[in-house]
Amino acid sequence: MSYVAGSLLLHFGSEFDTFKAFANLMSREDMIFNFYSFDMDKVNVTFHVFMRLMKEKLPRLHEMFVEAHISCSIFLFEWVVAAYSNIF
């Protein structure tokens, strides 16, 4: 979270404006909030949706994941956090 706050501070300049933007960003009930709050029930829903979409859109890759007993949880959490952090 400090990377997000630091990036916002660089863009806004004012600590007060940065705080408002950061508070608004973290108070929303969306994927980034769920990942940073470590609400694992909601994060697991995201993992499940990812795997269902992979099964639908990339069936061969999904089959390989299943055969190798690979869960998206080993990489998806870091991808989402990095993607949302780096967009700032």
C-alpha cells in the first residue's frame, strides 16, 4: 500500500489531497480494496472467477493448470497488486 500512497503523493503533491485520494481509493468495495484488505473470502471469489474465465477462454491452458495442480492464487494476487500499483 505504501507504493500506492507514495505514487499518489508524487502526483498530487499536497498531503491532504493525497490522503483524500488514497482514502477514497481504499474505501471502495472493489478488487483493489479486497486485495489490499486481505479479505480472503472476496479474494478467493476473484481467484474462482479467474479460473472459470480461463476454462472458458483458454481451455487448453486451464487443463494444463489442473493437470499440474497449479492454482492461480500463487501468481494472481501479486499480478493484481502490481498492476494496480504500477498504473499510478
